[in-house]
Amino acid sequence: MPKGYSIRAYLAGATAARAGDEMSGPALLLAGLALTGSATEASSLLAGITVSAAIGGPVLGALLDRASRPGRLLACALALYATGLIAILLGLGRVPTACAVLLAVFTGLLGPALSGGWTAQLPRVAAGGHLPRANALDAMTFSAASLAGPALAGGVAVTLGASTAVVVAAALVAAAAPAAWHLPTRPRPTPEGRPAAVTGALAAGFRVIVRRPLLARATYTSVVCCVAQGMLAACVPLLGAQVLGAAGRGALLLSCAAVSALAANAVLARHPRALAPDTVVRASALVQAAALALAATGRPAILLVAALVLGVGEGPQLTALFAVRHREAPDRLRGQIFTTGASLKVTAFALGAAVAGPLATWSLPGTLTVAAGTAVGAAAGAAFVGRKPFDGPPRPGVG
């Protein structure tokens, strides 16, 4: 572990940034609704800040891989993201909706810095035998943020106002910047190992993901699982209304899943080498499929059990996915592979939510059954991903 920088500093920064990220979406929705009075405009802000991550992730990752001090670039990205949130807030009700949404799109380009951009730096903080446990702890920050962020957004909005909730979200993201700024530097590259141009690095990063079978399978499984998770997210309000008695109670399901994911990752942190990460990624997809199938029964008690089971699948899968990426990614492309993976997952989640909306109005159990089948497909389809002709070693220069 590098002198002068501890895993605690890394985890504190990651937790703050990710809690701010999880808080920013609900806070923008609430602020948009309060300041414009339009649910359509409010949802457009959330869509804008989310969808642009698909573009920003690979580019940001390539830039991080080229930087000799990636922590400083990461800190600047965090500061700009926080500034973007404040700018959106100041513009609500004062500038045309299209301008506010455009600002949200530009802010969202930096979103992957809060997820994959952080995790890509972990091997320089906890190298060698410390990495498996640190990897599990890092994944726990996502579960903790997903549990605390929305609850904090709602609590602050109720007590201090929706605008204050956006300010607090921005403050959390900005508070992570010092921890990012002091991240360990990258070793000086040899002439042969100097990074390629950004466009060449983007192509090389995608080739590594496709041509390394274990990485391709883990990426495929996690991305398809995100489609299923997005479908569930779209069903949560209806589940709350039809099964739990109020639409707002549906959020309890996501909280239950976050708690069980946090608990499952805590166990993995104590036993980081208990199972091969490749096995965990696929097995966790089947656990999620079982949880979604249970949710389709529409019974209150079973629905709560389903939420807990879902977290047991989601938490370890994220930890295992990070382990596969750390193991398979060349160091000079690590940032891009992590941010590209994060972008693919965000896009898949949004796709699942978009598809589930119309389906849920037709049949809520049917939609959850489709989501369960999607998760099964994530596990089953992985067997066919990365097979020949891609099983050979990557070409020279790819990593």
C-alpha cells in the first residue's frame, strides 16, 4: 500500500462521491418538479444526466489512462460534476427547459468518474494481496450509497427543501475531490508502454473487452443483468401501489435490496477468495432471476423476501465483476475498461426501465417474469460469449 495514502482515504472519497451521485438523481427530480411544476421537465433532467454517461465513460477512461496523475484529473471531473449540479439548479425556472436539459447532458458526461473512474485507481492504493479485500470494500461503497443517497435526498427535501437537496448532493461530490487529488501517481511509462492517441486507446479498450473471454463474459452478464434491474426499477412504484398499499412504499424494496447487498459484500470482504469471481458473476445472475420470479407472485411477504434475495445477487456480482476487470485489464487501459463498463451498465439499466414501462401497464407479473428471464439469459448466454474465434490471445499492442 503506497506511503501517505490509505485505503480509508480512498473509501471515504468513493463513498462521498457515490452517495452524492445516488442523491443527485432524486434531488434533481424533486427540485425540477418544485421549481417548474412539470413532471415531464423534471424527468427530462434525470434522463439527460443519465444517458450521456454512455458517451462520457469511454472518453474519460481513456484520458485517465493517459494521465500521469489520474487522481488530479479525477478530482477536476468531480468538481465539474458538482458545479454542473449547481448550475442546473440555478437555471431551473430561469432558463428554457432545453437549456437546463442540455446542461444536465454535459454534466452527465462526467458521471462515470464517480463509479468506474474511482475503482480503476484501486490497484495503486491496495496492490497485491490487499486487492481482493479492498475490492469487496469498494463494492460496498456502491451499496451504501444506493441505500443512503435516495433516503438523504428525500429527507433533506422534506425538511429543508428540494433545492437544498441538490446543494447537499453537489457538496458530497465536491467533498470527495481532495481524496481523489491525492491518489497515487502512475509509474512513468517506458517508451514501448506510452499511451496511444485517445481514438486509438478507445479502440484498443473495446478490443480488450471483446477478445479476453473471461472479461467479455463478465461484462455481458453484468450488462444484461442491468437490463433486468432497470425493468424492476420501473415496476417498483406499481408494486408499492398494488402489493404494499402505497406507491411510495415501493422504495422500501430497493432499500431492502441495498441492505442485503451491503451485508453480502461484508461477508465477501472477510472471505475474498472463497469463490472464483467468474463463477460468482454468473451465479449471482441466477440469484437475481430467482428473486424477480418471487416478486412476480405479488404477495407482500414474498415480495420483501425477493428484495432481500435480489441484494444477495447484486452485491457479490458487483464485487466479482470488479475482481475480473482488475485481473484482466492491462494497466494502461484499466481506466477506460472500468468507465466503459460503467457506461454500458447505465445504458442497459435505462433500456430496461424504458422497455418495462409499457409492459408493466399491461401486466406487472408478466413484466417481472420477463425480467427474470432476462437475468437467466445473462447467465446462460455468457457461455457463448468470448468463444472462438475470439479465444485466441489479443493482438500485440492491445494489452
